[in-house]
Amino acid sequence: VLFSGLEWSVRWVGSAAAPLPGNRGAMVHNRLLKEYRETCDPTKSDPDIELELEDESDIFVWSAQLRGPADSPYEDGLFKLYIKCPPNYPLAPPKVSFVTPIFHPNVLFKTGEICLDILKPDSWTPAWTLQSVCRAVTALLSHPEADSPLNCDCGNLIRNGDMRGYRSMARMYTQTLAARAAAQ
């Protein structure tokens, strides 16, 4: 089986295919496998973040369910993220996007693309994990950055001082699109 130009064996190690030893892919695989094991350990995982492999045969593709932070317009919402790790992870950041539509200045509504500094190659550090990326996305929900909006309508509400309008719209979208997911 070929993944991202690296040859992988199909032996199973803790529910994920392992690479052939002795290549750079082994380092990437071991890192992702370690992160996978940590998500399965309740003492090391965040109760407001459910991080899992999207498909157990591909350790590069993950999904996460984030609970909306308390005291934010996203409270009581459940937001799904799609996470794709590059072949040179953790030296390069993962691609992260919202699957659940969300009204937020730093998220492009149509695609779910997230504008978050740590996800940019110049700001990324290998010390970050997928769990810490999810925590940073959750923090972004509580503290939107209206100066660099992907959703200009949302950013303009905040920049013009209409926090009530922003919170109302974000709450409506959360109740309509993310609360339904939380109820299931």
C-alpha cells in the first residue's frame, strides 16, 4: 500500500498500519501513533475534545469533535474538524478545517478553512500536537481575531463594535447547525 509516496507494510500496531522500518516515514508514523495512544488515555486527553482516526487504515487523516466553549456563542455546540497530516508531520503543520458550518471571523464559512497562526508553516513548531491544535482552535472560538477575518461579514460586525450582532448570528448558527450534532 502506498501513502504519500512512502511504502507501508500492512501489519497492524494498535489499530493503525505501521510503516516499514528504517525510513523517515517511521518517525512520522511513530509520532502519530504516540498521539493516537494519548487520545485513548483519559488521563492525557481533554474531555471537551474527541480526537480519533477518521479511518484506522490511514494514520494521516483524523477527525475531532470540539465542544463549544462555555460563555461563548458556541456553547452547547458540537463542532467536527477534519485534520490531514502531511507526510513530513510534525515538521509541517496539519491541514485543519471545520466540517460543521460555523459563523466565526477566522473561519471561511463555505469551506471551513481556519485562519490560525499556529497552522501556518512559519509559526508551526513540532512541539505542537493534534490535541494542542484542537485546544488552540477551541481557544479561537472564545477569542476571535477580527483583524484577520476569513469571514468578512462576521469580522466587520466585531470590528464595528456590534458584538451583540456577532454573538446573535454565531448563536443562531450554533443552535441550527452544531446543536443538532450535539443531540445525536
